[in-house]
Amino acid sequence: MDSANLPNPNVNTAVLDANAETLYKRPRVTKLLEDAARRPVTVVTASAGCGKTCAVYSFLRDLPDGVISWVQLSERDNDTAHFWENFARSLGVRNRELASALLREGFPENAAQFERTLRVPDRFVKPAQSYAIVFDDLHLIRNREVLSFIERSVHTPYPTVKTILISRSDVPVSLIDMESKGQVSRISEEQLRFDEHEVHSLFMQRGIALQPQALHDIHRGAGGWAFALQFALTCLEREPHDVQKAISAMEKGVSMLIESQAFAPLSPRARKLLIKLSLVDQPSSTVVQQLAGDDELIAEVSKSGLFLNYDAYSDTYRIHRLYLDFLTKKQCLLTESDCRETYETAAKWCFDNNLLLDAAAYYEKIADYYNLNVIIYFFPITMTRTAAEFFSKLIVRLSGGKPESPNYFFELLLHAYKSNLLRVLKRYKDARASANATIIQFENGGPVPFRNVMLYSAYNNLGFITMDTCLFDKQYDFYRYFLKAEEYFDLEPIGAQGAVTVGPVNSYVCMIGTPAAKGEFETYIDAVKRSVPHISKTVKGMYVGLDDLACCEMHFYQGNFTRAAFYANRAMASARGSDQFEIEARALFFLARIGVAQGDYSIISAVYDRAKAMVDIEEFLNRRALLGMLSGWFYSKIENFDKVPLWIKSGVQENGLSDNLFALETFVKCHYCFCTNQYSMVLSLIHNLRLQTDGLFLLGEIELTLLEAVSRYKLRNFPDAITALTKAYNLAEPMDITTPFVELGKSAQALLRAAADDPRCEIPREWLNGMSRACSAYAKRRSLVVSRFRTKHGIDGNVALSTRDLNMLKDLYHGLSRTQIASRHYISVNTVKTALQTIYAKLGAENNVDAIRLATEMGLLDKI
């Protein structure tokens, strides 16, 4: 359904008018909610059947201009993936783009991701518009991650957003801080109970006039309980004069009342439809229409009143919890065909609306192996850990019920997908065992159905598993598995298309762990070169350009920037032709770093333009993370910190979209923190990475150890700084790696000079002095790029120079010495020296001549 055609919850649409009689207006409760809504958070706590949901719904329905998002929670929302689909659908019911954007971001698993996700609705939220978000049945949620997200959402609302939490028990999120500031309102069960006056008004609204004693008896029997009153009301609508029967019916118990008043009076078709709906979690209006077949049947089941309500906020039907329990017990009356039709209808709707995990759950119930394959295949190869866990558990459950006759799609789930999902979860031992079990079963068992496809999948998975684990075990023979996979592929080719063909790239292209021996780069790259033709043939272009990217990385870190640029451009050209977006993005990252190292602004300009174009490639699922890291590194390098993405500035590692990028993300965050003088944060980030990973890439360990060394030096911890520098040297020297030292420019140069003067340092003095000169040269070329980039893009104003800074620039421009400047401004010479160093840092200048040149180019001298 197009969002533009959805009913406005604040207008009496035909659907809401059909239920208007059930939405009895209670001025007293409305006043409670109006007063409560003046605060950011309202908590409504009451047991089942007290009318809490109906009261809130009725109140919000009559708001004049508010936009409401109603998140109806269920037990299934304890799965983070299901919750996120539910949450995105609820917020995006009026705007498909918002729902799609939230789904692409994925469930935020940490503070940094939450901060980034919180920015998603920015372009959809209008400052002058008021909004309300409701979390209903919050008592059903036990998952700490889901509760943590809701708690963060409540504590960091948009200024125009009000949050309403509805629960049967005390809400399982902490509101202490907000309550201490008077930001939370609470409405209790006692306040929601109908008083006798409200019971009278309710019955009068429905055309039932009662004697005072009868009214009193009904109120007392119901105890002010909305659910019981609804049963009495339903009974009296059928037999208006039999008050005793209504009271007696109310006392028989909820289950019997539902049977007699809200189920038995319905036609057999209506009863069957209600039972079918109990199989579906929050059925959409489309699903209900498809299962019903005609509007008359929907109108009949809608007479269930409060027990079945259409929710215009989410375009779904909500079944009262107690009524749902009753209907669940009736599911045995459905035939196998009835159940299958219901699950298929719900699954198809979920799939069409990108609720893939919900769709998979329904297909699992009817053992629809074909569509389960379609759904898993639909996910990108870099699926989140949460999704991989979900599908892995699903396959384990399916394996206990093998079909009687051979089923191709069942075997694919069990053999092709299982080991790959275990690999995504980094359970490499289990993944390898699963792939080997498939090989034993099909390779040595003679001719059996699907043999070639299963063996192709098993060997392909072994190739990727071995490719991942060579970081730890140094086994670079993964190419032989891809060769074997191609042999079986040629016997029975299978097509591949879509997201699954886009190969992910790890934090570092060369999967070389520590320590590394001389020549290991070449060994790994040779294995990649031998693997890529087989992979790209069997998985439609996957990893085209990866071998060139690996060569680029090796030459870049060895300081051969000309060769690195050659391979980066070749990798980009190859990758672009095969839609290998991650390879192209990583090549751009290398070119940006090469452009700075060579002082070549033309390279930076080309990278800048291509990166902007890649933002709009929807098929590039990882674009925000990778391009965000590229811009985070570059804008930190040119000290334009306002342009650095917020999630890069955060001190918490993202590690949510893909584990593959954890080390690279940490490097970029450390780089930003280092450039902003947050040296303790650099050390903290590095420490956290080492705690959370089993092993580090050689290149990552060198880069991060160097950042650690220089940060400790800045913090005046000289012994530990020299120790870290020595460790980085010992890791880098056998592989001829120099770039990580050079890229730290003047900061590294100061440490290198201190190390050269330290008799305890074991690093050769010749190497230290040579590297110091290289750092100085890099700093000068970087300054040139910074100046030209700022001028080209009109961001010179970001150089924040004080009035004193500008006056000192004027003095330098007129040739005054430091002593003369000190005398002129009545300050000491040392103060002048410190101030000039600050100016140099802000301008990216090497000395006073360089500072004057850059200030002139930026037009700063015109301000004096």
C-alpha cells in the first residue's frame, strides 16, 4: 500500500468510523492523558482488560495535527531482528522511504550505531509537526538489547516527539533520571478503571438505558474492568432488558464469555477467519482481506468490538491478548490446508514488504524449503550476525524433520547454507566440519540427486572458510578449494545474481596475521590471483579486481605509491564493470591516501567526485560504512572536523553492520581522535579492539601500535612510547612496510627523533633518521593538498584563527622576528613560539614562510 493512501489516524475514516462505537470517549481519562502528554514520556500501567490501549488509542485518534507511530510488541519482538522490522514498519507506515532507511541501517547494537540510526529520521521529521510514538505491551519484552534500544530512544527523544509506554506491569526500562527531572508521567490501573458515571455514559452511548441499581450491579460485578464491561454491553445489545443475564454472563469467566458472545454468534466462516488470524502476528489489512475474500466477512468479524480492532497507525488488525489466547486453543479446528493458506499469505505479504525474517518464520511452519532458500539468498553475503543466528537456528530446527522424498531445496539449506552461516558467525570449526560432512556424504556415496550442486557449495564454502582463517593459521591454499568447486560447477552450473554476488572486503585486503615472514605478501597475493578467476566464474563476477586491490595494498604500505596507484585504478575499473562496489570503495580509500602522500590534488579531486556518486548506488549495501570511513579519515587529515561523520567521532566501536570492518573502523576512529588530541581515547579504542578480537591483521597491528606509540609520547610516557615504536618496527621491517610511520607526519617525526637520541632504543639509527626525513616530506605534501582542497571547496573558513593569531600573522608577513613580536604584544618569546606552533598546526604549515603562503592562499591576510 502506498503511504499516501494510508488513512489519517486523526480523521474519521470509514475504517475508524466502523469502530467508533468501541472508542468510547472518557473525558476524565482524556484529561489524564492530556496532562501526562505535557511531559516527554507517559507510562500507562494496568493489567489485561483495563482498557489502557483503547484509552490511549482514543486519545491519540482525536489529536488535531499529531503524527502517531504505534509499535505493537509481541513475544517475537524479543528477537532483535524481528523487533527492528516491526519498529521500522510502524515508524514508516506513512513513509516507505523511512522504513527502508531504518531497515538498511539494521538494529543498532551499540551506542555509536544508535547515534547514527537516530539521525535517519532527520529528513522525514518536520520541526513544526508534533509526533507521538507508542510502545504497546512492553511487558512482553525481556531481551536486554531491545530494552536498551527502547530505553535509549526514550532518553534521547526529538524535541517534538512524545513517547507513551503501555505495559501490564512496571515497564522494564530505567526512567529514574527522567523522573528525577519531572519528565515522566504515570497513569495507573486504578485511574483507568471505569467509575459508575462512565459506565452509565458508555451504555447510554450504545443506546442502553439502565436503572440505577442495575447500573450499580454491573459496575460492581465488572469492578470497573473495561474488558468485562464490553461483554456485558455485548450481551445487553442482544437482549437489552435482561440485565441479570448480562451480569451472570460476566461472572461466568472470560473464556466462556468469549465463546458465547464473541465467537459462537458468528458464522462458521467468520469463526474460521478469526482462528486463521490467530496464526498471524499482527495481520495487515492486506492479509486479512486476502484470507477473508470479501468485505462482508471482515465486517462480521469486526463486530468482535474491542477484541479485534483495525489499527490505522500501522495498517494492521490487533487481537486482544485474552481473545488471542482463546482463539489459539481453537486452532485444532483448522485443517492442514487452512494453516498452509494462512502462513503462505502472511509470508508472501512479509516478503513483499521486506520483512524477511517474519516471512522465513512463516515459511518454516509449512516446510516451504523453496521460499526459505529464496529469502536466505536474498540477503547480502555480509548479513548481520543477528540474521545469521536466526537462519542458523532455523536450519537446525528443519534438520530434525527431513522430508520423505529427496528435496533439492531442503538439501541446499542443510548443506549449502548451513556452513556459510556458521562462517558468518565466525564458528569456523563448525563451519568446516559441516562442509566436510557434505563432501563425505555426496562425494563418496555414489550418484545421488543434487550431488554436483552440493559438492560445489561445500568446496566453495571451504574456500571462503580457509580464506578467513589464514589470518590465524597461515594456510594460503584456499585457491585449491575454489578450483575444486569450479569442477563441480561445470558439471551442473547454477545461476547467481543480486546482493549475494557482491564480495565483501575485510578491514585489510591481505589476510596476513602477526607475526609475518618476508615474502608472505607475495604468497597471499598469489593465492588470491589463483582464486579470483574461479570465484568470479561461479558467483557471477564476485571479487573481480580483488587481486589488483591486494597488490595495491602491498605497494601502498611499502611506500611505492606510483605502483599502488596503478593497481588501485586497475582494481576500480575491473570492479566497476562487475558491480563489486566494496572493492571500488576500498580502492578509492587507497587513492585518497596516495593523493595526500604524493601531494597530488588531482587524485583527491577524482576520489571526491566518485565517492559522492557512489552514495546513490542503492545496491552498494555497505556504502555508508565504507564511504563514511573514507570521509572520516580524510576530513580528520585536513582538520575539517565538522565534516567527520558523528559515528566516527563516537568513542564506541560500531562493529554492527559487518565484523569484517571492525579493525578498519577502529583505525579511522583512532585517527580522528589522534588528530583532535584525544590521546587517551586512542589508547582506549586500541585496547578494546584487542580484547574483542582473536587476532589482528599485520597491517592493522602496525598502524594501531604506531598510533599507540605516538599517543603515549604525546602523553609524556616516553618508555612505553619507545616500547610500542620498537614493536611496530619489528613487525614492519621484515615486510618492508614504511607508510604507517610516514602517514603520521610531524607527530611521528618527533617520536623518531626522541628514539634516535635514546641509547636504550634498539631500532637502527640510520632507519630512524631516514624515516624522520620521510615524515617531514610527507607533512609538506599534505599541507599542499590541504590548502588546495580547502580553497577548491570553499571550506577555508574552517581554519579558526583568533584575533591574536591574525595579528601575529601580520607581524610575520611584515618580517618581524619572534623577539619583536613578543615586545609588540607584551608577551614572552616562549609564548610567541607556542602561539606560532598553534597557528602552524591550524594552517597545516611547516614554518613561518609556509604559514604566510597558506594564509595568503586562504585570504586570511585580507582580514587583517
